[in-house]
Amino acid sequence: MVTRTVDLRSDTVTKPCEAMRAAMAAAEVDDDVLGNDPTALILQTELAKMMGKEAALYVPSGTMGNLISVLVHCDIRGSEVILGHNSHIHIYENGGISTIGGVHPRTVKNNEDGTMDIDLIEAAIRDPKGELVYPTTRLICLENTHANCGGRCLSAEYIDKVGEVAKKHGLKLHIDGARIFNASVALGVPVDRLVQAADSVSVCLSKGLGAPVGSIIVGSQSFINKARKLRKTLGGGMRQIGILCAAALIAIKENVQKLEDDHKKAKVLAEGLNKLKGLSVDIKSVETNIIYVDVVEGSKLTAEKLCKKLAEHGVLLMQEGSSRFRVVLHYQISWNDVQYTLSCFQQALPGVHDENGN
């Protein structure tokens, strides 16, 4: 019988803390579709200020936030967006930009650090002379941190360069900033500086920040005006959302500072796992709270079997393939949980010793 649970599947699994629940119960609310919910207005104003943008809009999910952002920038069907081949928008958002928006994805290879080569981005921009046969390039999308690349951070300098390319060709730049605060903390760069070159940014409130629901998109006032209408079209207009926004306000006030601790725990856990015979972790890639672990070829266990064995001890992981699984730290994982997880791995790997033979 499992008596303890350490949920490392994602940073989306956090539960609202007592302060969030109290704030939700006491939240002042009104009808947000009519634009009158006071707590939503406070949250949106606060996030716009933090991101250095004119305005913000609360949306039910990051997927909807990215979809709305792409559709605002690519408001003519048949437009094209340049984005990473391994990006969340391209892989995990149900192809919404195409199926709903009629926007064509033009992928560029993501490097191991989540970047795309600047020259490859520029080469992917369609020649306006070919407008009769090509889609029209209107947008470039970046992801920071880059989840599929292990939570790697894109630097402000890199984003600036992409922004310069966008401006040179009359394009817009959107950042999928689901974990942008993780990048800010890890790089030691203010979040508004990281997104300075972007025309729009989506920020997830329910990942590392720990709020129960929702994301925020930020941009110019005209961008947000169009986004609000699209949110309604997509069914994302909700009524007394101040109940949810109250929890998000606690998250941005209290949990951003906890991200550094998440990153430290991730590095310690990654180093411990890498010492176990049969497992391999690229330690250099662990910059924030995400760890990808590979089961070494020739090991007795597959990733599926190992995940099942850990689940028997209450340690929950996310399988990513036959020989890979993902571990994600968040503020509700303690240092004791990290040590317990390592001990459970040691038990689940029979006959396996660390690199020192212990």
C-alpha cells in the first residue's frame, strides 16, 4: 500500500495552497465577459506591468493563449508562422493554428538548447515575390523555457536577434513563455527584459507558479483588444474569474521566488540519478526544473517498467518513450521528497550500483 506520493510528472500537478484557497474564497468578483471583474483587472494590470507591455488578458489555458496570439498576428487565412520543430505549439497543441486558424506552420530545427539558428529562421521567411504560390510569413514563435529541450533558457541577447530579424522583414514575434519566470530566475535577468523584443507573450500561471488554472497573454492594447474578441469566439470568455485570478495573484507574489529552489532540487536529483548505473542524465541540460532521464541501452529495465516500479512507491514520473522519462520539480516537492525519490530509484534498480560501485 502506497502511503506517500511524490508527483514529478509535471509542474502542472500542484494543489492550491491555503493562502490561495483563502484568497479565492474572499475574492471580489463580477462578470469578466463584460470586463468588470475587479480581481481579474488587478491580475491583468500586474502581469502587463511585470512584462513591460501595455495590456494583458486572462485565458483558461496556455494552449488557448498561444492559439489566440497566433491568430491575432496571422489574421488572414493562409498566413505562415515560423516555429521550432520541437516546440509545444507545433507538437502538443492539437494543430489548432491550422485546424482553427488556417495558419501554416513552417518549422525550423530546434538545437539542443532550444534555439533555432538565426540564419535558418531568416532563410525560412518566404520571398514576397512568391506570393502567388507561397503562404505569407507573418510571425515567428519562440519558446522560453523550451520544455522538450529539457527546460533550457533562451537568453535576452538571442531573443533580441530574433526580434531584429522579425522587424527587418515586417514580422511579429510571439514568445510561448509558459515557464518564462523559470528562465528569468535561472538567467538572473528581469522578466520584462527577456520579453522586450516580443510583440506578445503567453505566461502560464498553473505550472511553476502553482496557481490552479489559467494563463495570461500580454502585448499592446490593440493586440489585447483583438485577443479579447477571439477569446470569446473560442469559448474562453468566463464570468466571475476573479475566484481563479485571486489564486494567481498569490502565485506571482509568493511563488516566483521559490523557483530558484526548484532548480537547485532538480540539479541535485539529476546528479543523483546520473550516478545510478543504468540511467543517464545530461547534467549540463538541467538549467531549470525539468530533467530528462535515459535508460541506458542494455539495462534490465525499460522506461515503462521503471515508471511502474516507481509508482508502486508513490513516485510518479512521465514516460517519454521506450527508454526515456521526464521528471519535473515544483514548489510542493521538498528536499526530503528528493532524497526519498533517489532511494526509491535505488530500490527499483536491482543489482544496480552507483558509478563508485556503492
